[in-house]
Amino acid sequence: MKSNLSNFRSQRGAGLIEVLVSVVILAIGLLGMAGLQASALRGNQSSYARSQAVMLSYYMLDMMRADRDRALLGDYNTDNNATPDAVLTPICAVTDVPQNTLADNTREDWLTAVKANLGDNAQTCGAIRCAATGECTIQITWDDSRAGGEGQQRFETRSRL
């Protein structure tokens, strides 16, 4: 009998150590799951921003198709560069859009929507160039670093009116 009692005394606290090790392993697993969830949320936010850029570029194309004659004259362009392959000059501040014509008001509304959906900061800009042939390019840039992206993102849509 003495041997069973001595074995019992030597194992006192062993169950507590096993429980503590199990709690530590569970905590590490839960922290890993929380990190995975945070990473997934950042990825979803970045994907959402890109989807918004696609919809906003199509929005502007639809507005230009509704006013095709003025678009072909270049009224919707954000720059006066006639070279099709030249870098587009973006507009980054809503106050930089003159408010004289329907095209100006449409560009102002579009840039306001871009900034509302992709972040109202200096890196959020829009550029439009539509040639007399009807080939139009729309670029939208924004800062995606907060959503886990690679910083400055650019989305470009090319279409014929």
C-alpha cells in the first residue's frame, strides 16, 4: 500500500501542468486564427477598392456615352494632350475642376465619388482622355496601403464610345 501512496504523491500537480500546456497551445492557435482573420479582412478591403474603381470607371464611360458629341470633342478630358500614348494628367482635387459645363459638373461628381469610395486623400486621383476617334482611357489611382495592398494602385479602363 505504501508504494501506491508514494506514486500518488509524486504525481501531484501533473494534471495542472497538462492543463496549462493545453491552454498555452489553445491560446497560440487562437492568436493564429485572429491573425488569419485580420489578413483576410485586409485582402477583402483591397479587393473592394479595386471593384469600386472598376464601377467608377464604367460610370464615367456611361456618362460620356450619354454625351458622346462633347466627349469626342475632349470636353471630359482632364488634360489637353492629344498624343494617345502620353501619360495622362490626373485631377486630384475636386476644386481643380471648373464648373462651367455639363461635362465639368459630371467630372466633378465623378471625382467626388472616386474620393468618397477610395479615400479622400491626395493620392486618390482620376484622369480621363477621349480622342476624336472615340477611344477613351480612364485611370483611377488610390493609396491601398491601409488595406494591405502595395501602396499606390492604378486601375485603367480603355474603351471606344
